[in-house]
Amino acid sequence: MDEIKKESQEELELETREWLESLEYVLQSSGPERVQQLLHDLDTYAHEAGVELPFTANTPYINSIPKKNEPKFPGGREIERRIKSLVRWNAMAMVVRANKLDPGIGGHISTYASAATLYEIGFNHFFKGKDNNSQGDQIYFQGHASPGIYARAYLEGRLDANKLHNFRHELQDGGGLSSYPHPRLMPDFWEFPTVSMGLGPIMAIYQARFNKYLENRGLKSPSDSKVWAFLGDGETDEPESLGAISLASREKLDNLIFVINCNLQRLDGPVRGNAKIIQELEAQFKGAGWNVIKVVWGSDWDSLLEADKSGLLTKRMNEIIDGESQKYIVEGGAYVREHFFGKYPELLELVEHHTDEDLNRMKRGGHDPEKVYAAYKQAVQTKDRPTVVLAKTVKGYGLGEAGEGKNITHSQKKLNEEELKHFRSRFGIPISDEDVVEAPFYRPAEDSPEIIYLKKRRQELSGYVPKRVVKNQKIKTPSEEIFKEFYKGTEGREASTTMVYVRILTKLLKDKEIGKLIVPIVPDEARTFGMEALFRQIGIYSSRGQLYEPVDRDSLLYYKEAKNGQILEEGITEAGAMSSFIAAGTAYVTHGINMIPFFTFYSMFGFQRIGDLAWAAADMQCKGFLIGGTAGRTTLAGEGLQHQDGHSHVLAHSIPTVKAYDPAFAYELAVIIRDGIHRMYELQEDCYYYITVMNENYEMPPMPKDVKDGIIKGMYKYKPSDSKSKIKANLLGSGSILNETLKAQEILAKDYDISADVWSVTSYKNIHYDALDVERWNRMNPDKEQKKAYVQEVTTGEEGIFISVSDYSQILSDSISKWLPGKLTTLGTLGFGRSESREALRDFFEVDAKHIVYTTLYALSEEGKVNKETLKKAMKDLKIDPKKSSPIKS
Ligand SMILES: Cc1ncc(C[n+]2csc(CCOP(=O)(O)OP(=O)(O)O)c2C)c(N)n1
Ligand SMILES: [Mg+2]
């Protein structure tokens, strides 16, 4: 091999310059596309010659849009600055006042302070409202920035000073303002709850995808509406924030824009003190196929970058880490000169005509309206991919000594007199030294240029945002005809409630009125639940249609993807599927269309996996059906500890507006689903459903008379005992385990001469909530005739003891015990599941017929109705092993 010549430093520099000049020539003569082609060819050539090029998804640490490509800023710079200052002041005042009156009430100043320009450019130039039949944008405001959003609504005349005064005091006269975006608490204002970090970004992605789904299915006309998601840089550490970004690029969601406020800080300190969050995020989003727009430096840096012919300034920008950037803010101009520019003498020369004060004032990109405008403009015009704007800002911008860029900044909520004066003067708010101590709200007169400008801008952008407007029409509940088949039972054939559910869904999908509104959602579990026939029937949604021939094309139930497909097959992402559920279940408000989602999942991977999204769904008054399949700790045999769910109903119990049901029979399921559609879409009640379905096959009985009301309310007597015995018991069963109570009923009558009535309990949650509410009403109305809870109404006069048994934790049935006329013993499946047969599991958890019989005898013996001898013998006859391990402790 030839010896490689060692060139001198000068020769190397000369060579570099020649290459750069050649490139510059090509750029000037043939344009950027030719440069791209050349670099690509060079890259390929080097690769083929065995030169390993280090992988980087990063561009230099400078703005993505060069100065020369910036569009002309169409706004009034000065007036917009004044409006922004007023919003800043009122947002700060709201938090400071709230904490003066009530120390400890909390609130955040610094998040909005860093994001003000990012929002104001949106409000004045981009965010579209819903007036004049505009479809409007969907904007996910960062939760902690809410004071700024309220302060703007105050200037717009949408919120009065009293409301601002009652920020975080929602129970005061005239109402207050919720801490964060909560549609439930401010239903005319907020649309999207974002404060639990990570949920906003993932919901926004699926919202944007759902908008395209509605367009592709012809349910909504195409529009240029955008979904904007504002998030913190610290928030991007949440797995939900970045976990679905590749879906957004795969689906070419050019209707989606993320704006990440990179103030380099989170709550405790720097987000990436030792690195650069903007560069890290750039690589991740670029790698996922997004359009990335970095807004790092403000306009004051343009001339420096221009003058920097050697590229040294860019090199220095690339070198610094976020911990240093943060320090520059806290220390000021002289420090920046010494530590940033001072590293290279040439850079010091570059700023020799700048005073320290000048250096101190040089803005970051996210505080420069023209840079932010340029970024948004490019974002809304980008086709075929989503855009992320990475804007570098300062946390607590404008707070000065009170906490600009400090590690304590996030939690700063009090400003002393000097700090208030400083803030006032910095932003030119016309409040006197005397008044400033009280941090009064300030709104210029209605006919002031500021108010006129701001209102006009919003008018031109189709009205105010955020604003939640419900425009949907009610829909008619499907006729009983569809459900009759299920009321009849299966007439000898065996079926599981899962099979029944799929059949109901299939029939609903064929319904002329509501069929098209149904959105079946599955996270790669359709076959598990026997739903694969739907693939062919209604198609799987794919924005690209089906570009390949599926391997099972010859079969009847082939895997059919289609542009107008109806099923959302999300792949293995319960969080994504739940976000789709939310987008569909709130389409009645976001689009005025009553979509009816049925999200079917493994019940174990529901509430406990994505409980926070389920909570957010309730905040948003989402509608629809969550169907927990393969449910029940002992009904799902074999799968073991991580699969067997015996507590999703306990988790569902904690969300007030969730209607949770654990049905046993086909007719129960049919009644519940029909009632659900009736309540949610005809009566427009504020709730969504959680229904568990099981995979045990048995004959589905016909519906007894007059039980519909009981099914819906939560319990009814299913089968009185044939026995005429005076010894009475009541067995409460749910789901598949109801069959065990029926077996126990027979044994009790035949072998022990006990008359045990079997009740079907479809919803402990309903019964419990109703009883609590009635109990409270009675307490509040001691002079009025006292009411009975539903459970009391149906059990009054029932004799004997009560035994409850379900495939769920005992706490569900324990919750209703005090309203029953006899003592309740609860059997359930609290404990860890394990791999076994159904029979062995039910024995282990003590929820099978023999344990029900024995427990009944024991409870009766305690009341002196069964003697000890009988009990002892029963234990032997029933083969109950008293030494067996306790399921709760195993
Ligand atoms: C899931 C979740 N965990 C924790 C919090 C508490 N929290 C509120 S703000 C915050 C820091 C936010 O930092 P960043 O995302 O960078 O936003 P910034 O305020 O800097 O704009 C934390 C940890 C939360 N709201 N949600
Ligand atoms: Mg931050």
C-alpha cells in the first residue's frame, strides 16, 4: 500500500477551502438540489471505497431556516410585543395573587414566561377557531402554561377579572379557573387535558390520524385544520411523548405540528445538563421521519453568523452543552463574553463592538417572533410529514433575579416588591410603583390599539381558542330487533360472552343508521377475540390502501386493508389504541360527529396499563365502549400471573363516570350495550362504558321477564331456589362465575336442604355509587321522606345470609355490604393469578361451587342455622382442604 502523504496543516486547510468553494459554486449555479445530489454521490462513493462515515442525524446547532429563507413577518411587531407583555403580566399576577391570598395554592409562572412568544405567534397568526363553520385547529396547550392562556382570554374579554382572581379557587362564588386544562371543569373552554405529561403528545398524534381516518372514510370533508401539540422538553422523557412518533410519519400526518419548548429545564434542574436536548430530539424526530425545524438563535445572532466566515461560531455553538447555556442566562453578558466567545480569540473579535449588555440581550430563537413565525409558516405548509418545532427558550424569561434560568425557577410563584417592579418595567406595564405591590390585573380599554388588534386577529382566524363547542345531534338508539336474538338465548348451543359480543358488534356494524359510526379498535388482538371475520367485512383502515397481496387472499376472512377501512388495527400499543378511542369518543365535540368506538383489549392490559389515559378520557367526557376481553382471574386459564385480570373492575370503580359491567349472559350483554348507546348517544349522558367479556363457553339462557332494569341498575334476582326450606341464603354471582352459584344452589337444596336464591350482579359499581348517593341525600334531607338505595329496594324482605362470588377482588362486593338486609360474606379472586386449568384456579381462589356451598354453610352456622357437625362433614364431603394455601398470601 502506498504511504499516505502527510500534508501540512496549511495544505489541509487549502484543500478544504477548495472543496467548499467548489460546493459554493455549484450551490450558486445549480441550486440546493444539485448540492444534495453531489453530496449523496460523494457519500456513496466514500462508502463503497470502505470509508466509514459516522452516523449522525444531527445538523449543526443553528436555526434550520437560514435568514435568507425567512418569510416576511406579516404582523405588527411592536403591537404584538405590547399584547404579549400584557399577557405575561396578567399570567404572572394571577399566580402571584393566588399565592398571596392563599399560600400553598400553587401555580406556575415560569413555564408560560418561557413559552409566551410560541403561543402569541400562534394566536395572532396561525391557530384557527371554529366560527363561521371553520373546522378549527385542535390545540393541545401545555398544561403548566395555563395561566398564560387564561390571561389572554382575559384580554380578549372572554374571562373576567373575578375569574382570574379565582384561579385555582374553583369553588368560589361565580366559579374560578381550573389549575390546568380540564374540559370537565371548564367545558366551554378547554378541549384537551394535557397536564399529565406525555398524554398530550400521544393523544395529539392519534387525533391527527383520526382526522385523516374520518376524511378517508368520507365522514368529514378534508380541511387544512392542524393539530398543534405544545410540550415541555422535560416532558419528552415520558415514554408516551415519543413512543408513537413513527406512526405520525408513517401515516404522513402533515396535519400535525409539535412545538417543543426547549427551555432546557424541568422541575428539579436541567433536562440535559451534560448534553443538548434540542440535538437529541432532532435526531429522534429526524430518525422517525419528521420535518424538524430548530429555532435556536434569535435575529441578533444573524449578523454574527453572517460575519463568521470560518465557521468558528457554529463550531462553538456545537460545542456548548445545555448546562452551560443555562449558566449564560444566570450569569449575564460579561460571563458570556468570557466563557462562550472567549474560547477562541477570533470570536472575541467578532463581538468586540458589543457591550456586555448587548450580549445579555441577545435572544434565543424561541423568544424571537420572526423566527417563530418562520418556523410555523414552514410547518403549516409542509406536505406529507409531521413537523416538530424545537424552540430554544429561557425558563422564567423576564423574571430576572426572581428566577430566570435558575434551578428553582419551575416552582417560583411569589415575587417581592422589587421583583414585581422589575417585571413591570421590563415589560412596560402602566402600573404605578404604589399599585404594583398588589400585582393588579391590567386590561387596556376596549378601544385601545392592543385590544382592537388582538380581537381583529382572532376574528380573521375564525374566533377564539381554546373554545369547546358541542354541536352534535343526538342519534336514535338501534331498534330492539337487533338484540332480540340475544334475549332468546343460545337454545342448547354453547357460547362465550366474547362470542356474543362479537356477534352484537357485527350486527351493529350492519345497521343502516349507526353502522358507519362504529369504530372497532384493536391492539393486535382481533384473532384472540374471534373478530377476524370483521377484517374482510369492513376492512382495516390504512391510509395507503393495500399495496401488497395478502398471503391469505384466497381465504374468506383475509387480511384486508383499505383506505376506507373501518377497523383501527393499532398494533401492540394499548396507549395508542386508547388515544384512538379518545379521538373517536370525543369526535362528537371536536367534529360534531357521533362516532361510537369499541376498543377491545386484553382486560389485564387495560386500566392498569393505561389508567391515566382512561382518567383523561373521563375528563374529556369521552364516549364509547371499552371491552375487556379474556377477563376474569380464573376464567382465563393457563396464561398466568401477568395475564389473569381480577382487578380491572376495581380500577374502573375509581373513575366516577365509567359505567362498569361484568355480565354473565348474552341477554345481559345485549341489554347493557343497547342501554349504553341509548344513554351516551341519545340521552347524551356524560359517561363511557367498561364491559368485561369472558372466554368460557356455556349455554346462554333466555332472558327472564322484567329484568332489564335490574341488569342496567346492577343486580336482579336471576333464579329463586326450588327448595321450600326455611333456611335461606342468597348467592350473588357475576360473569362466568354466576354458573358456579347455580351449581351451588342445586347442591345446597339437594344435599343440605337449604333454599338459596341466585342473583346476578352485573355492576357492583352502579350499586355502590347509587347507595352512596342515596345515603348522602338522606343525610342532607333529614326532614324529608328518606329514600331507599336500589340495592335496598330489591333486597328488602329477603331473608337469610348473603354470599357474593365473582372473578374479581372481594372489595367490589364488600362495597355494598352495609345496605344488604343480611350478613354478607365475600368470595373473590384477590391475589396473583397463575398458570392452571380453570377448575384448579377456581378451587385455588375458592370461588367454585363447592367453596360457595361450604361458605354458605359456614355463614349459616355462625347464625346457628347449621350445626357444627354438618359443617365438619360438609368440609369432608366437599373435599375442602383447610390446610390449602391462602390465595391472598400466595
Ligand atoms: C406524568 C407527570 N409527572 C410529573 C408531573 C409533575 N411536573 C409538572 S411540571 C414538571 C416539569 C416540567 O418540565 P418541562 O416538561 O420541561 O416543562 P417546562 O415547565 O420546563 O416548560 C413536572 C415534573 C406531571 N405534571 N405529570
Ligand atoms: Mg422545560
